[in-house]
Amino acid sequence: MLHIRISTPAAAALVAIALLFVTGGPVSEVAYGTAAPAAATAQATEGRGSPYVSTHLYFGTGRHQGKPPITEEEFMKFVADVVTPRFPSGLTLQEGRGQWRDKDGDINRERSYELTVLYPVKEARARDRDIEYIRRLYCAMYELESVGRADVRAQVSF
């Protein structure tokens, strides 16, 4: 199984791109008259939240050897049966279009899903086992090469 490792700067860029996608693009605080000086903003957010890890998993749905793609129903069943029991506090799931180069050098374009889970840094070791189990099982069930993973440290409050 091929494991995709994404460097911290690349992961930060992916998160920034995802945030731009989710929010519909950058919004200028100046345009709404709500801009605060940088120092005031930094001071206001200092100490807010707790240290967490934000793990992003990238699931493709295309299969090899002429097999049909993984359906939305199959994927949602996998999330319900495998992911949710390991992360019952919550998760975020986004559908997208993915592209990647496989072990044979072919570029594959497919419907994909980005799954995001947040958990306290102190739970990282236990959560790593859960996440790697999810990745291995998905690949084994659908005969896939990999599930991408990016981990980013974050300050989180709910």
C-alpha cells in the first residue's frame, strides 16, 4: 500500500485552499468595515481554544481492473460502520473531484471525499491507530493503492 506523506507547508496550503473553497473565497474585513489591527487580532485570539490535530483523509472512489467506482452508498456505509464508531464526537465530509498518479504512472481522475476529524493533541497516539486502521481497511476493501492523509496542528474551540 502506498502511503502519501504531505509536508507541513503543503498540508497548510491544502487547508488554506480547502478553507477558501468552503468559504467561497477570501473575504475582506476592510470591505465590511470590521478590520482590526493585526496586533489587536493576535492579542484577541491568543490563548483561544486548545491544541488539536486536524487530520484530513482523501478517499478516491475509482477502482482498478475495470471494476465500477465506489458508489456514494458504499462510501457512506463505510463512514457509518467504520469511521463514526472511532470518531463519534464528529467529523466533516466534503465531496470533491480528485486527481493523482498511480503506481503505473497513469493519472486518475475521480470523484473523491475529504474527511476531516479533529482531536486533542494528547489523543494523537490513540487516534493514529484508528486513522491508520481506517486507511488500511478502505484500501483492502476496495483494492486501492492508498488513502491520502494530512495532519495539521490547530487551536480549536467549540
